[in-house]
Amino acid sequence: MSSAPSTDPFQPLKADDPAVVGGYRLAAVLGAGGMGKVYLSYTPGGRPLAIKVIRAEFSEDPEFRRRFRQEVRAAQRVQGLYTAPVIDDDTEGAQPWLATAYVPGPSLAHAVTRHGRLPLQSVLLLTIGVAEALGVIHGAGIVHRDLKPANVLLAADGPRVIDFGIARAADATALTGTGVSVGTPAFMSPEQAAVGTVTPATDVFALGQIVAYAAIGAPAFGDGPSHAVLYRIVHEDPDLSRLPDELRPLVTRCLSRDAADRPALTDIIRMCHEISPEPLRQGEDWLPQAVAGSITERHRLPAPAPTPPPLPTTGPTPTQHSSQPPGPGPAHPYTPTGYAVAAAPTQTGPAAPGAPGAPGAPGTVPTGHWQQNTRPQGYATPPPHHPSGFAQPGHQQPGWVSPGFQPAAPRPKRTGLIVAASVFGALVVLGVIGALLPEDPDTSGKGDRSEASSNGGASGGGSGGEGREKPVDPEPVAYKGIDVTANYALQLADNPPRPLEDEDSGVMYGKKDFYFYRDSLFGDEQVGSANGKLVVLKNSQKGSLKVCREETRFTEKIGLDQLTSGSQICVLSKAGHIAVVTYRGKSGANDPSRYITIDLTVWRNAEEARRS
């Protein structure tokens, strides 16, 4: 098959591209950048997705992974009309990835390179759309850091800002000195070029660059080697000689070297409305006809590569599914949370012919089906077994299969049935004999696992209660670097625990296991639990399940002024979960949002649930 032309927005997958990422079957390559590669895929319902797979070099850096987790969690809070929402992610896999809604439109960089500069009205609508997107992004506590024409997509109903905040994950990692470039020098701010403090005003400088680029058709600080462009950004004025006069005051203020002199986003939007000779309203005619044609061609989406039907075989092999029925669980292969109920382990590398989950391998999903990510973060991937809709050995079933439908399995031979019946009969006889034997008082307490499990390990009356096994403590699950925004809360049962907005905070302090509350009027800040109790551990104590169980100095809320970095808090929820929260600090005074950062270790179902 010949390669698609360079102007084709959908490039074919190559040999080194994965066939499946996180259970999503890939259809085409959308692009590549300094941090990774972007692919086209679809949800089970047929909605297109853009999946960004992070480069292996970044995946191997522990600091990058920590920051990437934080940025993805923050990005999930961004829900704006001019941003592409985060749909799914995996920050723990061999190669982390992030899935967002697919935007059918060219980037600003592509549109200007191919069709030239935009007319004034299009530039003004572009500016207010990007400014509104930045307002939502900054409101979630994120600074974009890499706002450039390639990260602004031109959709039919307005621009979309993508990749917000992800560049921060690569800052100050071990890769900064290896030649791996993340940002684009031509669109950096002076403080970025001089390795200074990055604030929301940094994105305002980049917005001024984008406005100039769209209106001029070239970067305001020119092209050339990176070091030369960065020098001009720090020390020289931009070339705005070809900029329309109406835009010069706005762009000049945005490109001020002093971040304090740059306008607020609301002022930028107001200035655009003042400049426009007619009311600014986003609509399908906001772009020139030539650019709108690029949107049309991006609606012609390619389908995922079809999966060949399994070859007929005479019996199951180690790479095939056996004729046994599937394990317990719901029948549908997809749930609204993005996880499947039963699927093979996530594949993030090229599929080898004949391997489980690879195209052409027996037991793979038929065309049109997706294996979703079944691994909740923090837990091991379950062993593969076929969920509903999978083809069974000996059945040719390309195409769609109704969820929950199980094809008839090959009929087993009578020899195996007879052997199985004989073994089962022998086990029944041995069980009856064992039940009739008298109980030996010297060994009655050894290995009584079933009773210990059903009774929670509590000893009963008589000699049979002594020596029974105690219930096994649950294994701890640790989560690092969780940012809890003010008036957000989390549940210990969630995996991973993701802070959600607590609408009741400030009245009844919410309903969740652990919250961070801040009174915006008086500045009062505290953490607490509305579904359990807290204990601040002493400096001499080290948080553990044993220590938390033995503590009795309970409270329901703790002032933030009582905590220092490294302080540990036991959280005992009414649901029976126990956790150790390690406080790491709070956001700085100049941060646009207020949040605290914690580490969390959870022992789920460590105690009996309490009703009150």
C-alpha cells in the first residue's frame, strides 16, 4: 500500500506503531511532536478520539511520570467550549497515554502555512476563543506553557486549545540536557527563555504571538536558529510592521517583556469587541472558505484496520481461548467509566503476528470492537479471558457480534467427561468421610480457612475457636502527588482517588472521606472528613495501619496552620477504609488556584463498616 501524501491529515500506521493503545484500536497517525505521537481511534460508540502516546524517553524518567500524573488530573478538570476534553488516560503503563476528543480541523500552523494569513474578523474570533480557553485552563490551576499555532485547532464553530499543561511534565526532568525539545522557541515568553518564573501571564505573551502570527502569516520575532530567536524575544522588539493597525495596541501589550504589564484575558476579549466593526459571534463562516475546506477533509475519517478472522484449528492452543465459559462479571464489554469488564492486558507496542490481541491472532476482537483498559490504576492487570462478543475457536465471526452473545463451544469428547465425573465423585466421597471423622482437639485450630474467612477470623466458643487464623490485613495502595483543590474532596474507595468538586463544602463540609476546605472570605483553610475521623500523628510516629488502628485522639477537621510539610494524618472512614495522608504543602501566593498536595496510602476494607 502506498503512503498517503504529506497533505493528508491521516497518515497510515507504520511497522513501529502500536495496533492497540489502552484497548483502543488505532486507525491512523494524526501527528508527532517532541513529547510523543498522536493517533486517531474511536470509542465503542463510534466517536473519534485523539490518543497521544508519550515517547519512551520520557516514560523512563520518574520525575516526568510524577508530573504527568499531576497534569493529567488537572487537565481532567478543564471543561470549556474552546478546549478538547480529556476522555481517558493511563499514566502508569509502560508508555503513558492520554485520549482527548478528536477535533476535525487543521491547526493554525497548518492553515497559515498552506493558505496564508487570516482576515481581521477571523483573527478577532480566534483571539477571543483562545482567550476564553485560557481563562478556563487558568481557572483549573494550569499554565499552558506551550501555547503555539500547532496547539490551536480550527474547528467549524471556533478554535480549540489542546495540550494544555502537559509541557510542564517535561520541565526539569533528566531529559532537559539530552537535546529533547518540548517547547517551541519562536513562541516562548522572555521568562521562559531566561528560565524565570512561569505564570498565567506567560500564556498571554504566547497569545500575543499567536495573534500576530495569524494576522501576519509569520512569527513576530522571525525565524532562524533557536538561540537567535530566543535572544530576540528577550532583548529586541517584535517586527509588527505588517500587522493591521487595529491589532497593534492589543499585540503590543500582550508582548510586553514585563509580565505585570500584560493585559488580563477579560481585557483582551473586551479590546477585540471594541476593534471589531460588527458584533463578534462564532459561526460556521468564521474562517475563509479555503481553510474551511481543510475542515471538511478531516471529517472523512478512516476506519481502524480490520482484524482477519481466526484460522480454523482442531483444538485450543496456548494462544487461544479454551471452550470454558467466561469468568463472572457483566456481559457488556464497555462501561461508561472507560473500563471493560474483561479483556486482554493493555497493548502499547507493535503487535506480533499470532500474539494474543494482535491482528490475525485467534481470539482477538472482531472488526468494530474494542478491548477497553481493564486495569484500574494501582492494581495488577487481570489474566486474559474472553469477554462477551469474542470469537471462539472453530468459529469464523468477522464483523459485529451482539454484546453478551456466546457462540457455541466445540462439543467435548466423552472421554474427558467420564474422567471429570470420576474425579468429582472421588472428591465427594472424601468430603463425606472427612465430615464423619471426629475432630482432633490438637489440630482443630489449624488451617480452618473457610470458617475464619466467613466469621472474619473471630474465635467462637469451645475448643474449636482457639488457634484459628486471624483475618489477613489488606495490602496498602500508595498514590503520590495528589493535588486537592480548595473545596474538593475524595473517596478512599476510588481507585485512583480523584478529587472531585464538593458542592456542599462551606455548609456541611461535604460528604466525602477527605476534603480540603477554604473560606474565600476569611481565608480559613482546613482539611477534614465528613465520612469518618482524623488523627494528626506526632513527629515520633510513622503512619501505618497498626498505628492508625491504635490511635484514639479523633477529630473531624484540622486547620492547615497546624500542618507542616511531612505531617501525617490517619483517616478512618465509616466505610471501613483506613488511610495515611502525608501533607506536602500548598500552592503559592501567585498561583491562580488554591490547592494542597498530598501523598496517600490506603488500606481498603481494613475494618468493619460503621453505620454511624
